[in-house]
Amino acid sequence: MRIGMVVAVLAVMWAQIAGADGLRLFSMNSLQDGRAWEAVGRLEIGGKAFCTGALIEEGLVLTAAHCLYDSQTGERVNVDDIQFMAGWRNGRAGAYRRVRRAVHHPAYSYMDKDDPSRIQNDVALLELQHPIRNTTIVPFATGTAPDIGQELGLVSYAHDRSEAPSLQQTCDLLARQRGALIMSCDVDFGASGSPVFRFDQGEPVIVSVVSGKANVAGRKVSLGTSLTEPLMLMRAQLAGKAAFQHVTSANSAPTSGSRFPNGAKFVRP
């Protein structure tokens, strides 16, 4: 079943979801507010776009695969033009790092249509030129996909809140389809690659990254991917120094938004 059909049936749930206090975002403008989240940072892409990323090892950043592409040309962005700014807040970061190598899920294609096969593979690993060894910037653990109905959290940057990260302390996993997750988390442009957390005994564990957003009956949902298999494949690529490969069609062109069946609109944030 296509993800558009799954999204469509969620419309009946909004009477329960719309009033949830967890949909509110808390802007972490001060160092004290964001102290536990310094390993989330802003990714500068080619000097003309940004995404969100999260440190999962001292030298590895997790983000979305489509962040590695120029949205206008569909071409791969040179890794020399990507910078990770950990804990970016009000013009300063806790650490600045350039990227040595970047890999994404081997089955991901930027030109693929927006369906579960694209969303579930929309994840990338960036190897930093120099590890971040800082007692205030502690990498996050990663875990398996959450259960339906499980409460999640999200830390993200976006176009209208690009100078400080925002925390959404509670959102929910609404559905899961072939590795693609549909969540009530609030995302916007710039939030691509944002880490989605579950909380194990109070400790945040990354269980997904944001791939896109969709509008259903005037309400917002966010879309992400499970991490277990993609992380295993990408770590193997980095260990084997695998070359990045990308196949495009001469007749293909990237789109800023596509429509699923039943009117649900998907957008890469």
C-alpha cells in the first residue's frame, strides 16, 4: 500500500491529535536551554541552503540523504562545501567541522518519486574531517524504530528559526509503512535530517531522521526513516571506503513537492 493511502486514513485521527500540547515548539535560545542538545547542529550546504544533523559518533553526523543534493540542479553537492556547526545558536557554534566524506543509503536516488521506497532510504552519514571531542558535545546513541503510538521528541532548525534549535518534546508515531515513519512532529524547511528521539529511562536515543512533511486535511505530518538497516549499510560503505555512486535519468528533474494519492502533499523540508 502506498504511503499516500496510509497518510489519508490518518485524517480521522486529527480530532484526537490536534489538541495535543506536545505539538508546541520550544526555542532553545540560551546555552542553558540547549545544554543537553549540543550534538544537534546546523548543516550549511553549499552556502545557499541548510539542513539539520546530529552527531552519533565523535566523527560521524547523521542527516537526510537529500541534503547532499542541490535542489535546483539535482546535482551532488561537493563535500568541501558542507559544514557541520554543532549547537549553532545566535551566530556561534560549539564546534565547526568540515566534511571529509559523505555516503547515503545505497538504494537512495534523489530523482525517485516520493513514495515509501524513497523516504525509507533518505538517510546519510557524514564523516567529519576532524572528530568533535568536547565534554559539552556528546554524541547520541541510535536505536530501533519506535512502536505505533509511542511518544517521540524532535530537535530541529528551520527557515523561520534558523538561529537556534527548537525542541518538540512530545510528538507521536502515527503509522509505519515499509520502513517509512509517519509522525505528528512539527517540521518545516531546514528541518530535513533532524533527529527524532525516543527516551530510554530519560536518555534521548535517535530512532529516525526527518525526510519530509505532508499536509493531510489541513494538518501537518512529518515523514522519516527507520535507522537500523540503513546505518549498518552506510557504516559498511565508510569502512570499505566505498565510492559514492548516483544514477540519474536525462529526462528526470527534481521537484519541490509531489502529490500522493487522495490529495496528501509531500514536501522535502
